[in-house]
Amino acid sequence: MVALLIAAGVGLVVSLAGSRALIDFMHLRRFGQPIREEGPKAHARKAGTPTMGGLAIVAGAVAGYLVSHARAGVFFTRSGLLLMLAIIGAAAVGLADDWIKVSRERNLGLTKTTKTVGLLVVAIGFSVLLVFHTPVHRNLSFTRFASPDITLGRAAWVVFAVALIYATRMR
């Protein structure tokens, strides 16, 4: 419980401070959201809005995880490390999308198909590694751990996990 509180506190501070620093950095470098000229006039006021804000949130999550495990007697687990890799992998897809928009000065980043494939690669990789290399429980339950007693096979669990991860994606 202490590690969770430390991770949450550090993550919050890094995210908040990092967001402000990232916004200032993006303004200085003129990295902002490009807007199509043929679009609605109301969108023109959004031009130059800093993008890539997810970097601060991901940095906060990773920093919180690392700091919370820096205490004596607290060990990194495979499942925790895999989760951090999944977060970083999903963030890399978002970063690539934003970077293409900013570097090409157009509001078109990755295509929907490319974003979907990127996130599916991350989700499938995470789920397969998790089910084969950690003691993840594969029981499907709604109220208690063993009720109803439905245990998914590894393949079914991977499909279920990938569906959950993909269903929570940002658009």
C-alpha cells in the first residue's frame, strides 16, 4: 500500500510539473497543433495549441513506479515491468502520431489503421508476455475470485485482455 501511495504522489507531482515545463518547451519550439485552413473558422483559435502532453503523464507514471520501488525490500515484478512497457509502447504510438502532425505541420498524423495496428501490437505483446511469464489469474469472475468458476485458457485470456486494452484506447 505504501508503494502505491508513493507512486501516486510522485506520478502526480511529475505529471503536473512536467506538463507545465512541456507546454513552455512546446511554445518556445513552436510545436503546436496545426489546423487545416479549409476547416471551420472556429478551429483557427486552436492553432498552435501544444500537443504531446501525454509525455508528461507517461513520465509521471514511470517515475512513480521507479521511485516507489527504490525502497529497501521492494522488488520489481515482471507484471509491473510489463505494464510499464505497455504504457510506454502505447505512448510511443501516440507520440509518433503527434510528432508527424507537428513535424509536417499538418493535422494528419498516423492513419487510423496504423494507430490500430500499433496499439494491437502493444496489447498483444503485453498480454502474451503476461500470460506466459507471470502468475496471472485467468479466472473470469464478477463477484468473487472463484464465483462463477470460469477459467479462461491462455489464448482466450489473451483475446480478452487485448479486447479490454483496445476498447479503452484514446481516439
